[in-house]
Amino acid sequence: MTSFLLADVRPWGGAAVDIRVVDGAISDITPTGPAGGSGVAADQQRIDGRGLLALPGFVNAHAHVDKSWWGQPWVSYGGEATTQGRIAHERAERDKYGIPSVAGTQAVLREFLRHGTTATRTHVDVDLGVGLRGIANVHEAAAALDGAVDIEIVAFPQDGVLRRPGVLELLDQAAAEGATSIGGLDPASIDRDPVGQLDALFEIAARRGVGIDIHLHDRGDLGAFQYELIAERTVQAGLHGKVNVSHGFALGELPPARRAEMVDQLGAAGISWTTVAPVNSAPLPWREMRTAGVAIGLGTDGIRDLWSPYGDGDLLQVARQFARLHGLRADEDLTYAIELATTHAAPFVHRENHGLTPGARADIVLLDAENVPDVLVRAPRRELVIAGGQVVVRDGELQA
């Protein structure tokens, strides 16, 4: 049994407590004594939390860790700035930069840890060029980090589904071999057959017992039409709570009355939503989504890849971007943005308990901040990061 005491920390900026960690999980939490760190056994390690604010580890609910050129020489942006243009450019250039690779994936996961992200739901490309090699790379990279980043895989058909014969079979194989979800991509504008793509994906998901996570960039009425198709099939297939829409830009663009009906339909079907809160998108109706039970997750999307040179792996920056995009100002709303990146994201990585509570995996981030709104607006460095009971960051620096 391995154990240590994380002494004198302030969960969510509250009163100081001591957190006991045993075999990678939070065992118990007690008020900090007058001298700090009371109740430490003689043979137990004590880590001084110095009164820092403590948060649960961040959960990146939408990532692409398999195809970054992080840590490699600079790659200039090229190709056309459309979804189809980005796909074509990536397919033409990825081999030149060794994408996908174990080393590239590990570099991204290390950045996640440095910024306090301890769990992620990552889309991994599955296509006729790479087969399932990208998934194998991600598993190998995660193992090299001793499981510090808890990973869920979405087998993702970045080049389309029906228009590339053989991709459906690869998705089915990935689901059979342990992927927790299979992905889809713009059924109308990429495959030009929304009914066909969705029927095929839902058949695999229902048969294999996995989830579905669909990238949907289509705007306006075309996007809304596909949301309706997804909701209908989710109910028919009995996949309540197992279907997610990624991006979903059209939702914020709909007229108020139709948007309200759509949110209710999504909530009734148990469909969740992930966003990277891009600055040029329409704000989501997040209050209505919260009321209707439509879970929202935050993600970094791609990080320095052939789609975009931007990104640093810091989910806290995404939470702040979400807050600014949606005009959040009040303390409770600023705190909600942090909750989206931590406790509220638990379902995206299939956790019932992701928080600073007994029984939870010991994923703990310490920051020098007055309160949670202060964390959001300043995004201070991560002073200490514990991932699965392992200390992986000290004084902002990743440990070996």
C-alpha cells in the first residue's frame, strides 16, 4: 500500500484541509490542525500544500492527441481553410511529419499533465491510411506515462465514413477492441448521406455497446436537421447518455423558439455536447442546456497540428475562453466554467466520482489563487499536480 498526506490545501478555495491519498485514490479529508498536516503517521510521506487552492484534475472532453507536431520544428499552415480542405491537406502532409506517432502523442499528454489535465476523451483517426495504428500509438504513449493521464478513445473517421469503403469495418473493429465510442463526421456535408452514415454508426454502437461522438460543423438549418436525426436514433437505439455532438455550431445560431425546442429534444434523448468555444462561433444556450440536462464538456481540440498552429494543451485557457464567449461575469458563473472543466466533465470519461471527495481517483491540482473566479481569469501556473496518486508536477515543472 502506498499513501501520503497532502496537507493544508483549500478545496475550491474553502477552508484548509488535509487530503489522505491511499493507492491512487482519495481516502479521507479532514480539517487541517493548528500546526498543519495533523495525523501523519511516522512512516507516511507528507506534502505541504502551503494553503494553496485545490481543484480536481481537469478533464479534456474533446482532444486529438494522435496528430500533433508539438515538440517538432515549426510547421507552416497550408491548404484550404475549409473542413474538406483541412482533411485533404492533412492526408497529403501527415506522413512527412511522422503523424501519427508515439512520441508526438506522448509530448501532447505531457503538456496536458503540466497544465493539470489528468483525464481526456480523445478522438483518434481511423482511416484506410493508418488503420488502427493511431489507437495503438495512443495506448503506448499513455502506458509510458504510467497511466497518469486516464484516456478514453473515440475511433474517429476524419476522412469520412460512407465515402471511404472499409472505414465502417475499421470502426467496428475498433469498437470490438476496446474503443469506448465511435465517431462520425458531418453526415450531410462530408458523406452527403446523413441517414446512411447515422444508421450505420448507430447499428455498430447498439451492437457493440459503445457510444457515438459526432463532429458536426454544419451550420444553420442543415446542422439542426442532423441534430434531429441524431436525437431520433438515440431514442430508438436506447443509447440515452451515450451520444455526444462535438462542436455543434448551429445550435447557437437557431431562432430562439426553435433553439428551445431543440435543446429540450436533446435533453430528452440524453445527448451531451462538447465545445472548444471558438471565438468566432455563436454562444451556446448553456443555461437552457443545463436546465434540460444536456451535459457540456470542454476540450482543446487539435494542438499544433495540420489543422491549426494554435493550442498549448491548457484546458483552463479553454474554460476562460468559454466564459468570455458567453459573457460570464458573476462569480457563480465563472465558477461554473471551471466546473465544466472538472467535476461536471466526469461523464465524458465514464466516472461517477471526479472531485475532491473520498473514493475519487486522486487527481488534484494546486494553484496560487484567492478563489475559483481568480483561477479562471488569471490562469496561474499549476504549482502541484497529482494524477492517480502520482506527483507529476512540482512548482509548475513536469517531473520525470
